[in-house]
Amino acid sequence: MRIIMDNDIWVICDNLKYDSDHSLQLITKAAQLSLKITAICIGKLNSEAMERLFSYGATKVLYSECENDNIRVIASILKQMIISYNPGMIMFLSSSAGKYLASVSSTYFESGLTADCIDIAIDIDNEYVFSRAALNSSVIAKIKCQNSHIRMCTVKRNVFSIILLNMQRKVDIERFEYAKSSISDKKQVIEKLNFLTYNKYVNNDNWMAAKIVFAIGRGVSNKSNVDLIKRIALKCGAEIVGTRAAVEENLIKKSRQVGQSGVNICPNIYVGLGVSGASQHMVGIKNAKMIIAINSDENAPIFQYADYMVVDDLKTILTELNTLF
Amino acid sequence: MKIIVCVKAVRQELVFINKVQQSTYVINPYDLLALQNAINIKNTEACTIDCISMGPDSIREVLVKCLALGSDNAYWLNDKAFAGADTIVTTYVLSKGISKIGEYDLIICGEQTVDGETGQVGIGLAERLNIPCITNVEEIIDFTDKYIIVCVKYEDHEEVLKIQLPALVVFKNFKLISNTVSLLHLKKAQRKEIVRWSSNDLCFEKNWCGLAQAKTRVVNVTPELIVKEGRLISGNAKKKAVVISQLIQGRFDADNYG
Ligand SMILES: Cc1cc2nc3c(=O)[nH]c(=O)nc-3n(C[C@H](O)[C@H](O)[C@H](O)COP(=O)(O)OP(=O)(O)OC[C@H]3O[C@@H](n4cnc5c(N)ncnc54)[C@H](O)[C@@H]3O)c2cc1C
């Protein structure tokens, strides 16, 4: 039997878009853990967005009007809400704003906070267990809160799916009036001088869905090898990605870096070319269906994770490979 | 003007998989970038840089490295009682250490550490010290005794902010390799005093043990990466290339191989 908590879970929704995908993912997950889900909306009035949250599992919306999007003001309002209602567990988004609110609240209430969760469960002792990557993403740690009344976590994007309920729950929106006097509006100490939006879609992201990828590592060592790899990739419909070291050596663009501080991809076939197999890189392709590794060092760590191992000089193999396509 | 940089020592194998350095501990790569930025300020503005680090007995070499790289003073918060510290404890201890150092204009932190990876210490520390905190900082553009101007980068936009001092900024990026340190600087740094404070030296509240108890506990750790029993492709280069091409084209006949 699945255990369900009877204490209140709060989901702190995106202050700019209460019903963002990320917010809905958290509400959906929360609804699997508890019967009482309060969605916190601090920002401009948007009834439509707030009502939508009830279709995904929210049982209540606690709303507070806040004209500007000053994150410090929002944090002060949130603190007052927490003092008034004392929730059992709070889920934050892992966005910049979510992280900020989570850190401030956890410090203020001296509460345990697990960052960047990829799973939340309830164990037989009826306690929350938060899972997250640690030690340079090489392990998954399961974490419990202790010595704290409120449990807090930030949750990564796209780790939970969004499920629309068959039956919409009763709309129950409560307006929270905060004590304006106690808002430490630190706005005046921070002044926006310039604002520049860039279109994050200028880079075409289609390559991330590629079925076959060739990963360039430092072992590729020069541009002529890169060109050779590109030629082969073109012939067999593969995309080029790479390691951080390859980025630092200017062999590939930063936007194509795979791993902990780059992007995660899930191709059918990953071919590592002169890649050593550091955990920070490998986590980015851990769900690849097949890993082929070519490396001249038979002790390279990548061979531990590979389905097919080729111990040889890269240039020699590439030259042969080029004749086969 | 005074800048305080928070530095954590992390085990070197978490940063470099091939042991390229002699030391057991190295500066957390995120903090290294923060420190290097502070040192850059010092090249143009008159200021002092203090590094502060909470850590066990064995991290001395990291503090020496901070001094060698150009920091003026190093403070080491070292006590058995700090072992097992989580974010809540770390920010508590650091805030007490910083208060003991005294006046400062700017505190600089790295975004996260490679071992803890929580990314909360900078924000939590600013909350405890009650000073404004700016995260996602890409660059410090201007630094005066009254304010700093920084460029911050988010997923989809960039802002230039002017912040009154004192303040805390959190750098977004990291750096694996430090600027080279001359032997002379290193020797000098080794002779320099490192201020070491235990919990007795820091003015903790009486019930600090209760206040600064770790609020999280790791109950279980499992490897994230699956170790596989891979298949070795043998033969000459031509043969190997043929197998690779078959694998890529989905034509590889595993049963009849080898
Ligand atoms: C906080 C942090 C975050 C990081 N994030 C990422 C990340 O997101 N993505 C990432 O990729 N890395 C990341 N790294 C870096 C990571 O730790 C490794 O340093 C990096 O992945 C190594 O890249 P590499 O395998 O290309 O280079 P190396 O480790 O230098 O490996 C090169 C390999 O090429 C082989 N080789 C050399 N010559 C030949 C030849 N002629 N033929 C065949 N093989 C040859 C060598 O045997 C070696 O195994 C991060 C590190 C830190 C500290």
C-alpha cells in the first residue's frame, strides 16, 4: 500500500507564471504524496492560472499580491506565510528564484533543505526521503530531514511528469494579507542598470534528440581529427557533442558540452572518441542505450560504462571508419 | 576596502580524475573562480582579500594556496564539532567567523561545491549576515567603496545590477586550473600565519549546538552510473572499424561475433 501523508505540502509556484510546466510537475508529484496540497502564488493576480492548478492536484491556493517581481520582497512574504500556517513540507522549483527562496527560508527557519531533488518518497517510518545526485554526480544520495519541523526541497525540472486529474478539485483560493511594515524591502540597495533578453532558441536544439552522437574528448587533440569525425558523422546521421575538456581545448562549442555542467541527452548510440569517462561527463549520457568507447588507454574509466570497448589509437580507427560509410 | 572570499577545500579526486596534483585537497573549482575574480579586483583597486574556510585538520595546504594566489589573510575555522556540517551549520559557522573578522565591504562565494553540490551556502550566509545577495554573477564590472556593478546571467536574460555595499555575490561558473603560482610566492605563503579558530574562539550562542545541528542526514548512497560488463572488440584497426560501423548501422550480429 502506498503511504500518503496527512500533513500539508506546499508547492511554491513560479512567481511569473504560476501554472508553468515546472510548477505543475511539482503539484502533480505532491498530490501523490499527500492529500493536502497548497499552491503558493506570490505575484500579480491571475485567477485563470491559479484555478488551473486545481486540475493537477492542488487543494488550495494561497495567494498574495505583489506588484513587483523583487525576489527579496517575495521571500519576506513567504516567511510570513510559513509563520502563519506552519506547513509540513515545502517544495520549491530549482530555478534561480526557487533556489533563492529555498535557501532564505531554510536558513530563517533552521530547516533541512535538500537541493535539486530527482525523487521524493515516503518510507515505512512515515518520513520523507529526498533523492539527489552528489559527489560530482557520481552517486545518488537519499536524504532525510532531522531536527527540523519543516522539510524543504528544490526539485529539478522535468523529473516528474504532469498528470491532469479526471476530476477537477474544488477551487479554494485564499488571499493572504501580509504585514507590509515588516517587509524588508531591500530594493533600494539593488538597482537594475541594464536588462538584456536573449533568445535562447537562436541555437537550434534539435540535435539534442539525435539518435546517434559522436562525443569528442580531449584525445581527439586537433582540428583535422574533428573534421574527420564531422565527415563521418554527416555520412551516418550522427550529431557531434563533447566533453568539457574538448570545449576548453576549443575543439567544440560550449553549447554542445554534455554532462553535469552541460546538457543531458539520451541517444540510442553514444560513441566516445578520446573521452576518458569522468563521472561529470558520463551522467549526461547515462540513459544512452548503447555506449561505444574508443580510447588508447585500456584503463580509461569510460570502459567501465561501455557496452563495446575499442582499445586503439583514435586516428587509425577514424581513418578506417571513414572508408566504410 | 575589504573582500572576504569563502573557500572550501575538496578532495582532489573529485576535480581531477587523473591525479595531476600532489595534494589531497584542492580549492573547490567554483570558489577558485570566485577567488581569482577577487584577485583581479586587487590588481586595479586598493583592497585586501581575506579567505575564510571551514574544514578539517588536513586542509592547510589549500589555505596556503589561497595565500600564494594573492589573498592577504587566511582564516581557518577548524573544530571537530563542525564535522558533518550541512548547509545550515556551515552558514552559521561562517557567519560567526566573518563577524569576528569584522568590517568588510564585499563577500564573494562560489555557486556550489563539487562534493556537497547544494548551492545554498552563499544565499544562506547573506541571510544570516542580513546583507543583500546577488546570485548568478558572471562578472564584476565596477567596484567602489559604496557600491559594485555586476553582470548576472540567467537562462534567458542578462542584467547589469548596481548593489550597495556591504553585499554578498555568488559567482556562477567554475575554473579547474588556477593561475600559476611562482615558487617564491608559494614559499612566502608557507611562512605566513594562518589564523585558526575553533568553536571556542567564535562567539556562538549558548545553545548553538541546538541551533547549528545538521538538519539533513544522508541515509543511503547508490552509484549513479551503471558499471557494465562491456565487450572488447579485438582484431586489427580495419576489423574494429567494421564492427563499429555495424553497431552504428544496427547490423551487428552479436551472436556470431568473435
Ligand atoms: C564541477 C565540474 C563539472 C564538470 N562538468 C563537466 C561536464 O558537464 N561535462 C564534461 O564532459 N566534463 C565535465 N567536467 C570535467 C570532467 O571532470 C573531465 O575533466 C572531462 O570530462 C574530461 O574530458 P575528456 O575525457 O575529453 O579529457 P581527458 O580526461 O583528458 O581524457 C582524454 C582521453 O583521451 C584518450 N586519448 C588520448 N589520446 C588518444 C588517442 N590518440 N587515441 C585514443 N584515445 C586517446 C586518453 O587516454 C584519455 O582517456 C567537470 C568537472 C568539474 C570539476
